[in-house]
Amino acid sequence: MDLKTNHSAPVLTDPAPISKSRLGVHSSLLPYSPSGAFPSDLFLAIPRKKTGVLDDVRACSWLDAMKSSSPPPKWMAKESNNEFSSTDTDVAYRTWQRQYPSALTSFEQIVKSAKGKRIALFLDYDGTLSPIVDNPDCAFMSDAMRAVVKNVAKYFPTAIISGRSRDKVYEFVGLAELYYAGSHGMDIMGPVRQSIPNDNADTIQSTDKQGKEVNLFQPAREFLPMIDAVFHSLMENTKEINGVKVENNKFCVSVHYRNVDEKYWAVVVQRVHEILKQYPTRLRLTHGRKVLEVRPVIDWDKGKAVMFLLESLGLSNCEDVLPIYVGDDRTDEDAFKELREGNHGYGILVSSVPKESKAFYSLRDPSEVMEFLKSFVMWKQSSAL
């Protein structure tokens, strides 16, 4: 798989608005009727891709994007019943599910499509296997979830693809049976296969914690000194902002503003830009759920990480393979897009609010993710009888 660094790319990028067109998808993968449209105002706003230097106008645009992609805390939502009743919210969500059906209620249709195929599971971590919490260092998955993931990995190749550093997400999950990709897929630990050239400069052979030989694929390795320098600069540059949390995820730096007073969000953006303007063609800024992320400008994302892992597992370009990706964040859209546009498999969006996506199905929260994974294990066990 070719990988090129684009030195002419802009400093700030964000996923372009996702087209509502669902044409060009093989009918066997469609979970609903294409006519199931619904009002566009049900979606969370997604900012358009921006280019060039971040000036005051674009700072405001990014501030608006931060607000629109950051749902209020549950306690605040409960206090806003004068604006939206729970009934209105439920109706909006059910209407949204006409286009993104629940993967639980659609489970029979999913396994019907999986009949005779080998399933590969790809899972995000935060917001998918664990709840979103105020302190990112405390995003622990439950023992019950860990047991389910461990069980599902007995039957299907399973990988975690997270924005966290690979070592950090491994600490959270703690299961040697899985494959791990950190930094949005820029740090992949996968099986050793002859299909992956050993002379690839981005791939090195190593051993995991159990002493098993693995391949480490790190397409952004050249950026490590730069990312480390940015991390220390951001730590210094934001230390006076109460509530900000800067996290070094090895190949990207995350600036969490979940605990920052909203009136200081613009200050967070400006402080991040002060550092980024030193690397106008080498680093870019994206944002997720109350987090800004500084990432290298390379042609790599979670979607490409999925395809790389499929190739590493010997499952690429196979008609009898059905990849399923479950994630909750805008960075997971790259994986959803890859599976949809290539007619490869299914993306499942984890969200309790309506928003536009390239996914096929939806789940409301990590508890539903756990039930979905349990269902797959039960289906596999019953089909083996």
C-alpha cells in the first residue's frame, strides 16, 4: 500500500460534509430503503474543510464547530426540558434510525449477509467500548465489556483502532488476543505475514508482550520528534487554562477541552494555533468529541488502517470476508467510508443523538455495543452446532 506525505496540505482540516447520497452501494449491503429520507435539521452540524492559516474569522468557525459537535452533559440536557421534551428527542432519534437502523433490531439481516463469510471486527475504544468520561485517564472499560470482547475474539479476528496511543489503549483493554492500532491507525501492531514487505521502511518486526513475533507499522515515524516537541509546547502554552488536558498519543497530540469553561474554548484554539503555525505544512488540526487533535499531514487514517489490517490478516480482496467497524467519533467516518465505498462491509455508528454518517447501522451507547457483540458470539456458537 503506497503512502505519500503531502507537504502542500493545509494546516487545518476536518472531514468534508458527508453526502447524503447512498447510490453506488451494492444492494446486498443496503439495510434500508433509499427513500427513507428525513429532515436535515436532525443532524449535528459538521464544518466544511478549511484551508490556509487560522485567522480570527476561522477561529470563530472552529469555535462554532467545537460547540456543534459537543453535545451538552446529561445533567444539562435534563435541565433544558423547556426547549425539547424527551418525546421530541425520541421522535427525532427514531426518525433518524430510518436511515441508520439499530444493529440490534437488524441483527438477523446482518448475519444473513454474513452467512458463508468470515467476519472481521474493528472497534473504536472511547465512546464505543467505554463511556466518554470527564477525565480521559479514567476511561476504563467494564469487566463485563472486557469479558465480552475477549469472548468475541475467540471466534472472529478483532482489532481496536483508537486515537489513543497504542500502549495506552492496550493498558485499558488488556487483552492479548486482539490486534491494536493507536494514533488513529498510525501505530499498528499486526501479525507477521509474507504479504507485507519486510523492506517497507514503515514496517519493523518486533515482539509483543507475550513474546510473539509481530509487525509494527508506523507510517508517521519521521514525525515523532516533531509531535513530542508540540506536546511539550502545548503543555506549556495551555497550563494556565483551567480544565485543559494535553495528551501525548505518540503520533498525535490530543487537547481535551471537556472540562474547560466554554467561554475559554476560543482561547484553547488560539493557543493551539500559536504552536501549529510553526509547522504550516507538516501538521494539521482536527477535532472530535470535545477534543482537538494535532496530527501529521500524511495520507493515512482509520479507513486505511482497516484495509492494512485486513491485508495483514490475509483477508483483503476476498469475497468471503465481511468487515464490521463500530465507532462513535468523526475520525471513525474514514473507516465507515472505506467500507461503504468499497462495498467491503458494514460501519456501525455509536450515537445517542442524530447525526449524518457513512455508517450503515447505529447503536445508542456502549451498553448496546456489548449486547451486539454478545449476539455475534451466540450466533456463532449456535451456527457451529
